[in-house]
Amino acid sequence: MTGNPDGRMRLTVLGGSLGSGKTTWLRHQLHAGHFSDAYVIVNEAAATPVDDALLTRSANLAVLAGGCACCDGKADLIALLRKICDERSRTESGSERLEHIVLETSGLADPGPIVEAIRSDPVLVHHIVVSEIVVAVDALHALMQLRSEPLGRRQIEIADRMVITKVDEVEAVVLSRLVATLKCLSPGATISGAIKGSEAALPPAGDAEPENLPDLSGETDRPPIFPTRLLIGQTIDWTAFTVWLSALLHARGDDVVRVKGVVRTPAGRLLLQSVRKIVQSPEILPDQNNDAGREDDTIVVIGRGYRADDLKRSLRYFAGAGRA
């Protein structure tokens, strides 16, 4: 892909709610050769990153962990982008120059402040142009989230392109209502479907009515969503851990938005993930040379309405794990 006509690098911002399938979609794009020329930046709210372990197809990959790029991690993002711009400026004439950056945001991030920060930075504005904001939309949970989560609406409203994920897991009537709702929230955005990252057809719009969404402008009293890092030791009882996780999601599935982590087992490095009450099938990850410094055996639980210490104490009690 060619660069911007004015010489600036293109920036694609990939957003979406926790568990919406951003990394799965991006992973597929990299596997298919899309974004092959891009510098990929993965932002995770948790101090221990997980999603970058899935993006081994990217030769240029940086991780910003421990804060959302729209707020706590904004300064680190600006510093990294300035560094990339500086290195590009020193590239010798005739050499292949970086032309594209892809930023996968945390599921807790609002893309709006990120775009504004880049456009208002006196250095970056001369080197980077935000070319597209892509938002992954979870077909299973999007309508519920749009009814209750102001952030979910802000992510949709700023999108240039929306990719509805997991379209094979909902009925066509629900999918049609979701599409109609998304068109109302962001009329100018394009909408496509995906299954495990691969493009999938959406049902005809027909006469589907959009969801009647409540006014959330005064929604400020809900507790914030936060990550809790759990270290899984070698002595963990895996059967007890499975029971503990199932019980946690059954009892607090509306509060526990996301669980993800990489653990080492006799079968290899195992990726564990859940989205609300749905546990995804574990995936064996290959050992990578660039994973030597990675801290495996770590689970990140992202949610609200509980105390991190209670979560750790509960896991220690049931499975003999859960150190901070």
C-alpha cells in the first residue's frame, strides 16, 4: 500500500469493547497479508500484556501496557509515535520507509481522545494522518452494551468502519436489528461482518427497526472497570481452577467483562479467554523466540463491582493460586 500523498504516515486505529474480537480480526488481517507493511502497536489496560502473543505475523510490534492510550497511557503513546516518526525521518533516501501504523486500543479506550491527541500534537500532526478508525462490534453482546455502556456508544459514533464479529453466533433477526442500530448511531460508517477474523456476509437489512436506546448522558454512577492480575503458580490445581472460573463467571458474569491469559501446561502454552459468561475454547500457542521475556502463567480479570483482593483470596482458597 502506498503512503499518504502529503508524505505523512497513515494511522489506523482499531477499537472496540472488551472481548469484541479486535485481536482476532487483526491477527487474521496480518495472516492474510494485510497491514504487512505496518508498525503494529498493541495497547492493553492491564500491566501484563496478553494480546501481543497472538500477533506474531507482525515484524514490527510494540506493546503499551498498564494504561489506556486515551488517558493514563496517552503520554507513552505520544512518546512512542514521536520516536517512530524520528526514526522514519532519519531513514536514508531511497530506502523503504514506514508508511503505516496500526494501533489496537484497549477495550476500555475511547478512540476520540486518541485521535484528538495526535491531531493536536505539534510534532505528530506533521508526520501522521489518522486515515481510518475501525471498530469491532461483538454481535453477541453489542445491543446490551449499547443500552448500558456510554463508552460503547462513543466507540461506535466515531467509527469510519465497523466490523461485526461472531455473526455466526446470533440469529439473523438480532443481527439485522444490530445493523439498523449501528446505522443510526454512525450513519456514515461502513459495516461488514466477520467470523473468527474472516469476512462473512450480513443478512439483508429488510425492515429491521433499530434498538430503542435509553439516554445515557447522565450515566456516571457506575463503578469503573479495572484489571486484576493473577499469577498462576506451578502448584495450581487445574481442576479446582476450572471450577473456580466457572463459578466466578456464573455468579459475576455481568461484572467480569473479560478474562484472558497465557499459562504453561504439559501440552504447551495455553491461551485462556472468556467474554462475560462465555468461555472460549483454549488455544495452544507456539513458542516464539521473541517471547523469552514474556511472563506466562498470568491471568488478567477485567471487570467491576468487586475488590481485587477478594478475587485473589478466592482463587487462593479454591485452587492454591492468585498471587498479585
